[in-house]
Amino acid sequence: MSRQVQGQAGGAGRRVAVIASRFNETIVGGLLDGAREVLAAAGVADEDVTVVWVPGALELPLTARQIMAGGGVDGIVALGCVIRGETAHFDHVSREAITGLMEESRTGEIPIGIGILTVDTREQARIRAGLDPDPGAGKEEGGDRHRGREAALACLEMIDLLEQLESGD
């Protein structure tokens, strides 16, 4: 049988930085609450979580780079919210923020769980940040659509997966 490797979301002993955008702060606050819930449930000690607030989504990649350069973290969770408006600004901000974070993850070799909402309406954002109930998001329909939780879970799983691949276990 072939070997299979899959990361587990264990957080004991992990150090995680959470970068949160102040733009659409109420929405991002909901994302942050969900991310912190997942980290705590996985065993990440509260003192091992550092929350860094930045002005907006475009500042997330540079901040991730700076955190990586400083060392001391096993992973990063980046949270933001970009809501479509009447101009192309939405497209540029969302694309550059996500592309920048992906590049930092590739070159920095530290996993980044990306929890940037790119939505058409504030209502969609509130649902994905856990601020309003979403009756259409039952487990049979894809489960939890809370992007803060999903980003934290992905970060923890990738930390473990990369450790397994590095050690050859």
C-alpha cells in the first residue's frame, strides 16, 4: 500500500501569529474570534498566539514577511475582508493581498492560513465571519464556511504536514 501523509491540526507547543486587517474591522473581528477558537481547541496556548493589527489587506503580505524574518512562529494566519464596491479597487486589493501572501508563504517556508474574505456584500461577509447565521451552510452542504476558522485549521495542518515531510516520517 502506498504511503499517505496528512497534516493534523494539533496545536500544543505551536506558536502562531495572526495578522488582522483593521479595514472592515467588525467583520475581521469575527474572523479573529473564529481563528482563536480553533487555535485554542487545538491546544495552542493563548500566550503562544500573537495578534498583529494592520491598516488593510494590502499590508498583510509585508507584515507576514517581517514576522517570518523575526522567527519565533511556526505559522501565520492572515485575516482580512474586501467587499466589492463600484470600482475595480476590489479586484486589485483582493488579488494583490492574496498573491502577496502566497509568495511570502512560498519564499518564507512558513505556512500561512489565508482568511481573506472577497465578497460581494456585507451580508456575505458577516456570514463567513460567523456574525450572522447561515441556514444554508449545514455539514451536508460543505460544512462550516467561517473563513477565520478555516484559515487557522489550514495553518495548523500545514505546520504538521511540513514537519512530517521534513523528517521523513
